[in-house]
Amino acid sequence: MSASKSWGNRLYRGEVSYDFIGKQKRWYTISGVLLLVSVLSLLVFGLKFSLDFRGGSQFRVKSDTAAVETVRSHVGAIVKDPTVQSETVLGHRYVVVKTTPLTTEQQTTVRNAIAKDAGAQANDVSPTLISGSWGHEITQKAITGLVIFVALVLLYLAIFYEWKMALSGIVALIHDLVITAGIYALVGFEVSPATVIGFLTILGYSLYDTVVVFDKVRENTKGLGSTKTDQTFTQAANLAVNQTLIRSLNTSLIALIPVASLLFAGTLVGGAGVLQDLALALLVGIAVGTYSSIFIATPLLADLKEREPEMRVLKRKAAGAQAKAAARAERTVPVQERVPGAFGDQGDILGDELEGVSEAAQPGRDAPRGPRNQPVRDRGRNRPSGKRR
Amino acid sequence: MAGSKAPRSRNRKTSPWTPLTVLAAVIMALVGTMIGTGHRSPQLGIDLAGGTTMTMTAKGGTPSTGDMDTALQIMRNRVNGQGVSEAEVTKQGSSSIQVDLPGKNSSELLAQLGQTAKLYFRVVVEDPTQYQGAPLRTTPAPEPQTAPTAPAGSPSGSASSSAPSGSPSSKASSSAPPASSSPATAPSSGATTSQHRVADSGLKAADAPSATPSGGGSSPASPSGTATASPKTSGSGSPGSSAPSANPSSAPSAPASSASAPPATAPDGTPKQTQPDLATLQLYESIDCTKPPSDLGSRFAANQFAVGCDFTNHLPYLLEPADVDGRDLSGASANAEQAGGQNAFLTGNWEVDLSFNGKGAKDFSAVTTQLYSDKGRFAVDLDGLVYSAATVQQPITDGNARITGTFTQSQAENLANVLKYGALPITFDQGDVSQISASLAGNQLTAGLIAGAIGMALVIIYLIVYYRGLASVAVASLVISAVLTYALASLLGPAMGFRLSLAGVAGLVVAIGITADSFVIFFERLRDEVREGRSLRTAVDHGWGRARRTIISSDFVSFLAAFVLYEVSVGTVKGFAFTLGLTTLLDIIVVFMFTKPIVTLLARRRFFNEGHPWSGLDPNRLGVKKAPGLRQTIVDRRAAARGQGSAEGMEA
């Protein structure tokens, strides 16, 4: 525990830092490959839709005795996830079985199985073709909703944050949805209404996660380029990702625990897989959503921001400041205060850079910032900008 | 530490007890209502609790696939117009539609849904005596003062948009005195006019309330309307009256007897009848509109004369062959009526706004142009029920009309729904209504609940291990959230037809994680502030200030997703969106009214304030050497910062 806490502290201070953004090419490549695989599997294999979408066969037999559960397990052995219900019309009880489209052979088997359970002749079991209850328009409306939502969120982020954040967030969202759908196509999981609901939850969750990270990025980059010139945007954003890393991990874990137990319960119970479908979509989606908020959305934002002329100027200034600071750090910082390389070389390098930075930048800023300014500390550790607003 | 003073003093103004008390009162009220009204558990969806089902079969042979699909879609729209109920509508074979509704008492709703309807816009025959067989009734004629040309002073409705020259958008307005009661006079068979519908004085919307009924022995009119059309020339110039003349299609034609409406064919392309059948006339003669036969609408084809009954005051109408098919109506909505041009105000009345597709607009344009010159009326005929008979005040050429009058909100919404979902292309035989069992095995719900319990337990264990003392706050917040969700889910069942399906249950389980995230954000911020060396009390205020913004932003996005999905989608998705939105709102409420105040209170306790190792806020663990709780000077902080290095060195 204590190790993870001190790790959390270091992350917060920027002492331990993972270079999420600097290696953006790597993440872009990984995501690009994943997206390509997803799109290809969607095109080649396509999604497998359930009874609710495709419709199928319905069997209806009059029976006062047949237990719904028995019929369900017998038919379930022949075709996956049948819907079995009992129906009472004017005092007569019927058993109604709905399945996905069947081959002629399967149809005969199912009929016989039902007839046996119902104690009736196979001819008494009448099959009908039925349409899906989740028609084209329900799907259509869900998609319309998605499009409107994406547009509104773009607008919201553009107004209250900035349009570059909006763009990055939406790219991450689409990334998540495509990859989740791709996994479904690739593995051949069935898409049921519960899955669609799962997808829709992901879109909320993915953006939720991204907004949390962006909020910190905004806080860290406030005044960058005007009052603060010691960090490039990329560095400030990277610090934000690192500072919210604990939160992201905690949140994802806390979100995944109930989902995993849903999946577990769904698998254990078997039969109709609403729980399973929903949990599976969420499990994949939350994992991908957390990944994209760290590895896609923020690097993308940094890339977009670094193109701005101001940020280019800032980059030069920051590079100069950091070079000076590094030179001074060599002279003043005792060697043993460097963080041991337990958390990766890259992280340490950046951490060291930042350490020096705050120190080097201090003198120039002391006068105007007054009492709120950080005191110059011997160790030269970087105090993140969190409290300065 | 100058910055910390402001939030602290601001916070002192409201005691943390205030929100806690309010929240406690709300919870007690909700739970009290729950127990008091007997709705102690949420109503379950059709997949968990079963429901009622009905199969409707198309009359007269197998209809075309396209018609069936349209009917299926309309059925779904009608079902989903009922609220958040998660109904299922499926096509069975090639000629049946099955509707499954949750709940055991849905037969009435089903019967209503099954009302197969065909919607036509027909011209009212004002003088049935002109036809052979000389019917003894006459349809009351519109009052003389009807249909003034567009009033000069009152530019119509929306002052904002100006429709530039050429495309006058239209507006139908009607006024009718409030329908005071049922018709005073039973339909009699006297040779002379026995009843007068109060002519709808065709007034502009602004003038509508001043319309007075006139004419001897008039029976009160239903909210039937007059259609007024006027160009949206935003206030300037000569509105209205010039527009119709610009209309090429306003061919002057036959006088009052509107037998010769411009299009000689019905909307479906078949030639119109020119004379009503004798049977139709006899029906018109004999029909008792207080108890109209249920198949009235299906007796007459689009190209035939028809008999219709007014749906409120039960008067019969003889109607011409249809001019506009309801299928060409692309939208209808009920809106509060505005009047007064640029200083628009709400008149208190409601109107129904219609829009037609290209074909409908063309047909509607032709018939309104004709009726405008005839001073005739057209009726909205839905399965033999006349919902609105309106005079035309101006030709409506762009496919956008408004029906206004003394509609109440519910009347207007009802009419809009009828118009929107009304036009079924096929007539159905209603089948038996039967009870159907749950479509999912009973153990699915149990499994979902067990999964929720396990998930909750694991989350609590994780929180305790990670946040120690603070976890008690998180757990209490989760429990309060759960209680609120349960109470609202139980109460919203009867209130707005909310039913919990298995997907909804799963959504609630997922919401545990999303709700917990708010605490994680807050606690992490709190710890960040403690790391900065703040005392716990100031850390709470500072951390909260920032966490609050993040929580609101992220929850807003989440709520936006729920809201859009709820507005746009139908069925299961709607139910799910409702659950998502509800839990998001509750999350905000719990964080603001419980978590934050409780943390503020706890920060005053020594256990937390002095950073007990089990409080989750131990400054040593968080890398701060100096104990919080005392105000720190810069010197102190420097010392703390210096000391930090050695503390961390040991930990690492």
C-alpha cells in the first residue's frame, strides 16, 4: 500500500512521470492497427445480430403442463438464447418459443423438443416467422441520438473548453466505439439490444473520462505562454495525465468491478444473456475508454495545440529555460535526490527536467506573483501548478 | 496562504448541516410516500414480470410488405408515445402485428393502440341536400363573417422569421367558443336545419379569443378550427391579402357547393366519386354520432364520400372524397399559440402545427386554395371521427399549416398525436388480449441483484483499503444513492410508467462505479491539497472547489447523453436512458448534499484532522512531513518541503 501511495505522490508531483504524450506515435500506431483490424472485421465478418434485430421463428403450442424453464433448457441446447414464455388466452395456456432464424433441420428438432415437453404432437406446434422487435427504426433512432449527442458535446466542449479539446474528445469516442464494435465482429459475440445499450453507455463513459483528464489539462495549462513559459504545452498536459492517472486507474477499477461481477453472474446463470451482453460490451468499452482518454485524446490535443504559433514560441522559450535549468541543476542538485529509476527511464528524464524547470523559472516570476508564489526550494522539486489559478 | 481565506469564510456562511438536513428530509419524504402509497418496489419490465399481449391481423388478405412495415412503425410510435414503458412490437408472419406491453392491466391501453386508423383530410359538404336522396340534415354553414381576408394589422405568428417574397408560409387559425357541453339538441330529422355548428369565425390567432358564437339555436362547437393562412411577412407592408392573389393555383371555381374540388383524383390516384352513394347518404341520415360504429372509417375508401362524426359534440358530417392523405403528413406537434407579431405573447391557447411532405403540400395547397375561394371547410377525418373542421383563411401552399383554436393543451396534444401516428395504411382485426409470462428466466433478476451486491461489496472493500477512513463517507454516499434510486424507481413506476427491465437493473449496477467516481475525484483532489501542505480544513474547501468543477463537467456530459437518448429514442433505450439520467442526477445531489458536507464536518474531527493513519489523509503517507491542522507559515512550509525529501527517500 505504502509503495503505491508514494507512487501516487510522486506522480502528482511530477517526480515520477510517464511520457504518455511524447510517445504519441507509438500509441497512434497501436490504435491505428486496432482501428484497422476493427474496421476490417466489421467489413469481413460483420456484426451478428440477435433475435430482437433479425427476427426468427416462433413456435406456439397449447399445453397446461409444460414448464417454461424445462422448455427453455431443452430448446436452449439446440439454439442459443431462445425466448420462452407462457401465454394465457381465455383460460388456455400456451407455451411460446422464439428463436433466431433456423435451418429446416433445426426447426424440426426444435419442434420435436417442444412437442415432447408439451406432451403434444409435432404437428400441433405451429412455427411462424416473426420480425425483430428491435426494428430498423429503433436502431436508427439510437444512431440519431448518438449523432445529436456527439454534436452537442462538441458544442459544449468547444464553448466551455476549446474546440481542439472537443475534436480530440470526439476522435477518442469514435475510436472507442469502433474498436468495441470491431471486437464484437472479430470474436463473433451476438449483438442484442443489451449490447447496444452497452455501447451507448460507453459513449457517455468515454467522454466522461476524457472530460476529467481535459479538466486537469486545462488547469495545468492555464496561463501557459503568457505568465508561464517554463513548460511546453505537451509537458503540462503530460503532467496532467500523470496527475489524474491514479484517478483514472481508481475509477476504471471501481467501474470494472461491478461490471465484472455482472459478467460473472451472467455467465454463471447462463440462459438468456442480457446481463452477459451488457457486461461484456461495458467491460471492453470501459477498458478502451480509459486507454483512449490517456493515450489518444490527450496526445491528440497536445499535437493540435503545438501547432499554434504561440505554443511554438513557448516551446522555444521553454527549451531555453529548461536548458539553463538543467545546467544549474547539474551544479546544485545532489545526486542522491534523483528518483531511482524504478519507474522507467523516460519518466525520470522528464521528472528531472521538470525539477530543474521550476527552479530556473522562479526568479523571473517572483516579483509579480507576490505571496502566493512558491518559495524557492533547495531541492528544486517542481510544485505543479495545481494551486495557482 | 492568502488564497485559502476566501473560500473558508465563504463556506462558513452555510453550515454543512443545512444540506444534510434538507437531504434527510427529502429521503424521509420519498420513503414516506413510497410506504404511504403502497408502491414499495419498482414496477418490473416485460422481460422480468411478463405482461399483456395482443395480436392484430390485417383485414382482407395479405397486405404489401411496405404497408406492413409502415404499420409496424406507426404501432411502435403509438406504443412509445405512452411514456417510458418498454413495449415490444413484432411482425408475425406477413399479416399480423403483435404488441406486448408490460404489466397485467394493460388491456385498455392495448385496445386503444389497436384502433386502426386511416387519416384523411376531406372537404366538408356544406349542403348535403344538393345530392340525390335529399338528406334531411344539413351541415351547418360557416358564419358570414368567417374568413376575412388577412387582417392588415396583425402580422402572423412568428415575428422573427421573414419569409421572403414568393413563399408565404401559412398559418391556420381557428376560434371556437369553448365547448361548453354536449350538443344541446339531439340530431333531429326535421326538414330544416336543426343545428348549426357554430361557425368558426376565421380569425387570426390574435383575435381568436374575441370570437363570439352566433346564430340561433347554435350548439356549442367543439374545438374545431378554422385554418388561417397568412404569409410571414414580418410585419411590414401589406401582409396577407396580396399573397393569395399571387397564387397561380387559385382558380376561381364553383360556388358554395364544393362538389368540384380541383383535383379530380383522390390522393391515391383513383378517380373521385362525384356523387355519394345512397347508402352513404342514408348513413349520414341515420347515424347516431354519440355511439359511432367502430368501423366507420374503414367503410369508406379514400375516393368515396364519407360520413364522419365529430369527436366531441357528436355531430355528423358528410365528407367529400379525400384530398390529402394522412400518410403525406410529415409532422404534427402541439405548441403554445403565440400572437402579437413582434411583441409576441402567448395567448394561452394551444395550436397544432402541421407539416406535409412534397405530395401532401401540393394536395393541401390545391384544396386550401379551392376552399379559400369557396369559403368551405375541410375536416381532419380519422377513422370516421372528425377531429377538426376548419375554414381556410388563406391558401396554404408551402406545406406548413397551423390549426389554432380554443384547444386546451391536452386537446392539442391529442390531436397532434392522432395526426402524427394516426395514418395506418392497413385495417386490422383486433385479436384477443392475453397474459404473457416473463420472457427471461426468473433467475436472471436474482443473478443481476446478486451481481450488484457482489459488485457493491467489492467496491466497498476496495474503497476501504485505498481510502481507509474516508471510505466510510464513500460507502455512506453509495448507500444514500442506492436508497434514493430505489425510492424514485418505485415512485416513478406509477407516476410516469417507468418500469425496470433487466437492462435497467444492469444499468443501475454499472452506475455504482460511475457514482463512486465522483468521490474518487473529490478525494484525490483533497489528498492533492494535503500534499501541498494545506491543513485539512482548507484542503477540503480548496479541493472541493476544483473537484466540483470536474464533477459537474463530467456529469453534465453523462447527463447530456442520457437526455438526448431519452428524447430521441424509444423503447428499451428510452428506459435505459432514463435510468442513466436519474443516477447521474442523484450522483450530483448526493455529492453536493451529502459527501461534501460530511467531509467538511469530519475535517473538524481530530481523527481526520490530525491525520490518523487510518483516516486516509495521513500527511506522512501523502508525503507531507508537517502535521496539518496548524496554520503554516512560509517558513514552516519550507521546512516541510525540505523534510519531505528525507521522508520520501525512506519510502522509496
